[in-house]
Amino acid sequence: MSLTADLTEMPPDVGEPLTVAVIGTGAIGRDLVSKTHRSPALDCRLVAGRNPESEGLRYAEGLGLRTSAGGIEAVLAAPRPFDVVFDATSAASHREHWPLLEPLGTLVIDLTPSKIGQMVAPTVTGVSTATGRNVNLISCGGQASVPVVHALAARFPVTYVEVVSTVASDVAGRATRMNLDEYVTTTGHAVTAFSGVTDVKAILNISPAVPPATFRTAVRARMTGATPAAVREVVDRVAEDVRSFAPGYEITACTVVDDLVTVTLRVMAHSDVLPPYAGNLDIINSAAVMVAEQYATRSGRTSRTGATS
């Protein structure tokens, strides 16, 4: 199927949860397994990694889920295709996985900054029939900043945007560090795509601070005609929307100096397995589960979404 295939082409049986596989057993994969396991709209049937001794596989086994150290090959060997496959590996791995998964008609939700599929931020785009079978969730900084940038650009004439995210070192795993270049490129691309602003900069800081730094993102934008009250009204509405799937999302500061607007936000993790400061993992995983639940609703499997936090 092509990337623009209609998401409703093969509607599943009404009332049955979507069958799900998770590829990747690091911290992000472990939290994703926890969130999908709690969703009544999703039935996690397989958790696949490469390291048979990984904490993620042990965690999934403790939940009674089927696991495999066979990676993508275990997903492909399943008796029938999964409705949804979450790819929580790396950008390079996802480039290898997508050509193998595409023929299966599966909805692939990519949590890496590969920039292959259709970029989605749940409260901005949702899942439509034009979304396609490969959904890209940009990056943690993209999920935090895109709703703010999109809303500001819709209200004010914006000429420059800078997005700076800070994550704690101990929740920036091997894949995150391998993906730094892709992270910056994909986040910047998403900011441009959702705002129309071409002069964009994206930065990721990995902080070794002790105690660990809570995930924060600062959006700095140059625009005319903005007042503190007007900007605050816009971003508070954004935060309320994002909290529908990521309850730890909070605007912590909002300033306007001449034409420079700075919006600072923090995300606290609401998770069974992550520390509270790991909001970077929580927000992208919560977005992934919300996208899958939106897909379940559009497909006719369920009329409601489950709690994911």
C-alpha cells in the first residue's frame, strides 16, 4: 500500500481491540508497552527486541505478553499481520523496517525521527483518511513544540522560530544519541511544515545534571503584534488540548519583549515505569497511543479511547 492509502480500506471487526506489536525494548519501548497494555482499544500481542536480556523484554514478560529477541523478523513471522506496529528503535532501523512492513497493510507508528512517514501531532492533525500507513511522530521536542508553534503562527505573523529542548542524560538512550542529527533535522522540518516559517532552528540539550533535569522545551519566536495576554491565551488553550493525552504538559513561562516571544513548557511523565522527569519519553509515547486509539475509532473497532496516562 502507498503512504496515502485510506486508513479505512480494511475495517476490522467492530468491538475487537486492535492487535499491536512493539519493536524496541529500551526505556521508550518499555513505557510504550505499559501504555498500550492499559488501553482497552489496543491488544499488545508481541514485544520484540534484539537483546534477550533487556529490561524491556523482562517487563513485558512480567505482564504476561509474548516476547521475542528476533526483532523485526518476529513481527514478520506472525501468523497474520498486526493492526498496528509501533517502531521504537532508531531512525536507521526504521528505514529498514518500513519496506518490510508496508506490504502488510499495517498501520506503522514511527517513534523515531526518520522523517519517512506522514508527520502527526495528535491535537494538530489527528488521524485522517489521508494520513497514510506510516505515521511519523517527529520527536519528543516536536510533540512538545509543534502545537505551540502551529497555534502562534495561526494567530500572529511569525518570521523566525527556535525550539530548544532539554532532556536528562539518563533517559536519553543509545538510539536518541545515535539520532541527534536526525532529531534536529526532523524537528526543524516539522516546525516549518506546521507553521509555514522557513527560518527555523531546533536544538537538543542532553543534561547530565544531578538531580536529573525535567524535560523542558523553550519556543522562541519573532512576530509582530503580539501582547503577553494574547500569547498566553493562545498557549494556554494549546496546553489544555495537549493535556487530553499528556496530562503532565504545562506552560511554565510566557514573555514578550518587543517582537521576541518566549514560551517555556515542561512535561512531567505520568507513567508506571518512567521517572517523573522523563516527560520527553512520556509525551511521544502518549501521542503514539492516542494516534492508535484514534485509528481504532476511525476503523470502527471502538467508539471511545482508553486512558493512556
